[in-house]
Amino acid sequence: MARIAIDMDNVMADLTSHMIHLYEQRHGVRVSMESLNGHPDGGGFPIEGETHGFIREAGFFRNLPVMPDSQEVIKALMEKHEVFIVSAATEFPLSLKEKIDWLEEYFPYISWKNIVLCGSKTIVDADYMIDDHDKNLRYFNGERLLFTAPHNIYLTDYKRVNNWKEVAEYFQLTPAAVQ
């Protein structure tokens, strides 16, 4: 049984799609996911820096869409492994309760004992970490899995997983376990 640390934003929760949606609502401009490739997280929008304000608004984290297949794959992982949800949430204090409420709604099978909301992830001790940020994977001592997001598209230093079906394949979950 392995211990797996899983990030929330842009891994379980589709933060980038939510930013694109909010930007379009407010400015009437649809930004493509591809146009954000290679920009820092939240960057690449026509009004640079605007999305950084979104993440400080009440309700932002509570209303994030769920990444496709994440619910089924995480549930299947929990049947074979020790899974912890690890999010650097203290940078955005409004996110703390919103993230817990979001997890309770979409991942009710994850115990509060397996949720770690922190500042720096350098303290995390696990066998695997699934994250979208180099800053979190760089200091991690276990196996590092980079979950694809526009801001990390050009990173080549880690084993990459593009979606939750690839996570299931990596951990050799049977198709029946993921349905």
C-alpha cells in the first residue's frame, strides 16, 4: 500500500476552466485553453493579472468544476492505497472552508483525516505526489507526477499525466475499478 498525496487546484478541481469562464462572463471575451500555454498560473489573459483577483473572491474555490474522471479514479485509488488531499490553501484564507465544503460535496468518501490544507508542501511525506506545480514537486522526495495544466505544458523534468485516466493507468487500476 502506497501513500499518495494529491493536489486540488488544476488536478482535482478545474481552476483554469473556471478562470476562463469568469473572464468571459466579465469581459465578453472567450480565451482558449491553448492560448494560456506557457504562461504562469492565471496568466495569459488579455487583461494581465485580472484572474489573480478572482481567486481572492468569496465563492471562487467553492464553485470550481470537478476534473473529469477524478472522482472515480480517486475512489479506486483509495481502495488500494492511502490517499491524502494536499492543498497549499493558507495563501488564500477564503479558500480554506470553501475547499473543505467542495470536497464534502464532490468527494464525500474522503475523510477529514485525509485532507491536509497547508502553506508549503515541502513537509509532505508520501510515496507519490500528483501536482501541477514544479514548486511543489521540486522538493518532494517520492515519485513525482506532473498533472498537465497550461502553466506547466513545457516542463519536461517529471513524469507527466494528462488526465485522470492516465493516473488510473499509471497506478494499474482495472477499468472496472474506475467505472
